[in-house]
Amino acid sequence: MPRTVRVAGSPAGAEYWCDALGNDLEKRARARCGADIAIGGQIRTAPWADEKRIGASIGRAFAADPYVRWLLPDPCNYLKANEKYVRLSSGPSFDNGSAFVIGDISGAGLCLSPGTKVDSGPLAEEAEKYFGPAVHADFAGLMEAADGHRPSRLHWYLTLIAVDPAKSGRGLGAALMAHGLRMCDRDDLPAYPESKNAANLSLFKRFRFELLAEVGAGKSVDPASAIRCFATPCNNG
């Protein structure tokens, strides 16, 4: 049965759920980030029925993200493009049980299991339709350069972790990250995420991710919008 736990250093009044593996997960999470973090956090697997609400949550989370708004500076295009993003970029995560949410979808994580392929055609069509005209060539260059740093061995691809700005500062992002890494540890495989926002680098440092590369391409790419490629080794803690 699930149980609530309090982890030292977590926000006052916050309770976090963990399952029967909670003790091991807590030990592993502590070893990864070198600090007390909130683990669990009322996290559940998300079915396809949650897709639209997850999309709305992601839309709120990335509304001020410098990379996303470099691609989608027009607010109307941003909202329209976001409607299909979850399905097109991470649809298999719902089929594989690797889409998850925290609380009343206050945050979400989408992960693609090892070997999962996503059809890039529909995403390219959306990019052609909505992206700012000045960024198309640079965006293609960024994607190509970032792909060159993905691990050659099997790995989990952490597509994104997003938290509603109204719920930020409560340890939800760390809880979602810990949950995603638990799947990687279960399979004893590395995780590969990409971060486009320098403000998020502290989270990756806490979990001891290795920075593989910082990718930028073209004159239109602001340094704050560069893609930072990370990897975490198989569990060694």
C-alpha cells in the first residue's frame, strides 16, 4: 500500500507518496542528487484520457521558456501548436505506461522507453505551420546536432518534465525526475534528456547528470535557447 513520507528539506506541509519500493527509491534518489529531495509526490501513471490536460499543463509550464518562444513567438501559434505536441512527440509514452502526472496534474513527465521511435513527419508539418519563419533552418541544425550526442546504446529518453508555474517551488519537478529515473534504474539503463532552458540546469546537477554537449546553431539562436544534452549513467548507488 502507498504511504506518505516527509523528506528533510522538502517544502513545509508537503507530503509525498511512495510505494513498496519507497525506501530503496529514497536511498537511490539521495545518492543521485547528494541532497534531501521530495520523492514520490502523489505520482500516478497517466492514461490517454489525461492527454489534453497534460498538454494544458505543459502549455502553462513553457509559456515563458526562451527556447519554446524562440520557436513560437506568436502567442496564437504557441497555443495552437501546443494542442498536438504531447500526442506527436510522446504518444508512445501513454501506451508504454511511461507518462506520469503528479497531484491533480500539477506537473507531468513523459518518457520514451528504450528503442521507441516517434514519427517525425507530423512534427515537421506542425513546425512548418507554426514556427517563426526565421528559425526553420536553425531549428533543423539544432536537432541534427543534438541527435549526434544521444547515447548509442539503449537508453530512456526523458522527453520532458513540466510543472505548472502556480505550483513551482514545492519539489514537484524533483519528484517527477526521481520517478522517471526509477524506470531507468529498473532497467539498468542510462537516461538521456535535453534541456533548452539554462534556468533548469540546477535540477540536472542535483541528479548528477553529465553534460555531454551544449548545442547552438545559426545566428538566430540565443545562447539561452541552446540545447544542452545530458546523460546519467546506469544506477551506481
